[in-house]
Amino acid sequence: MKSLLAIATGFLATLVVFGSGIALAMFVMMPMPDGRPDAKGEDVASVWSSIPRQVERGAQGFERIAAVVPADAVDAKAVDTDDAVAPAAGDASTDMITTASLQGDEDPITDDDAYRLMDAHVAWCHERYRSYREADNSYQPYRGGRRDCVSPHLDELTFAQGDAQTVSVAGYVADERVGSAASDPWRELGLVDMSPAHIDECFRRYRSYRVEDNSYQPYGGGPRRQCQ
């Protein structure tokens, strides 16, 4: 008798535990209401109408209100206006005869030439550096921070936009081809053998080449050396 009672009690306890687990699982997995109106409920009728109505744009009494400018933006604009007027007033007193004599004799570089040189510079940097970023003209080297990309086309653009003492690369090459007896413009500028061909050759030979001081870092370490 006791054995049958023990078996029945264990069976009932097992059923209670099993039923409790099922009830807990159903409670956890039951979706909770999100508070939004049901698509089939009555709340949708108050939001959307089932009868289409024509809207007359001319009968609407909407008015466009002017945008309110913040006070700090107004103050900043006033300061910029004062700063712009001050140099203009100073330029009005400049002697026009003296100013005319300060203008250079060289014609400035045209926009087409500038765009052509810049496109060539960007294409050169993209081809050489995979991490080149056109927005800030920089690339990511293997070590250190980002560096500016310097190409022979950029130097050509700089020389073409220079002052009267600067000779363009195109003119220098033309003089060299026709055998002109004029002096070497690179030596006059203190940049011996710093032609675009020399810069391109140094870039191909040394990955650590730097145009600023015409130097590279040797593999064995030590100080930087001049690219010959």
C-alpha cells in the first residue's frame, strides 16, 4: 500500500513540475502588447477615414512664417561685415599709380591648366598610394600619421603659379630642347636637379623619399641621405 501511495505521489509531483514549466514557458514567450492600436480594432477608424475626401489647397488658411535667426548668428554676421568693410576702407586710400606698378608681367595660369594639373596630381597619388584621400590630399604610410601627397604635377602647378622669379617646368623643358643658352632656372631657385623627372625617379627608387628636403631613409638606418 505504501509503495503504491509513493508512486502516485511521485507521479503527481512530476505532473505539477511539468505543468509549471509549461505555464512559465508560455508566459515568457507570450507577446506583450505594444500599446499601438490594432489594425482590426476600433481605434483605427478614428485615425484613418475609409471615405476619400478632396482637399482644396486654395481654401487652406496656412501662412508661411519667417524663420527666426538665432542671436549668436546675427552677432557673428555683424562681426564678419565689420571685418570685411575695414580692409575695403584701407584699400581705398592706396595710391593707384603705385599699385599699378606692383602688378607682375606674367600672365596667371588659366583655370583649364590648373584643373588639368590637379587631375594629373590626383591620378598620380591614387596610382601610387592605395590609402590616398582626395579630400585632404593625404595618404597613410606604414608608420606614423597621415602625410601629404606630393607629386611632380603638384610641383609643376606651384611653379606655374609662382612669382616673376619662378620659371614654369614647361618653359624650362622647351628651352632645354631647343638648346637655349639661358641659365638653369632650378639652380637660380636653389633647387639643383629638382626637376619633375628627378622627383619621379627618386620616388620610384626610394619609398621613404621626401620632396621637402630631397632625402630618403636608408635600409641600414642612420641619418637621411640626399637623393642623387
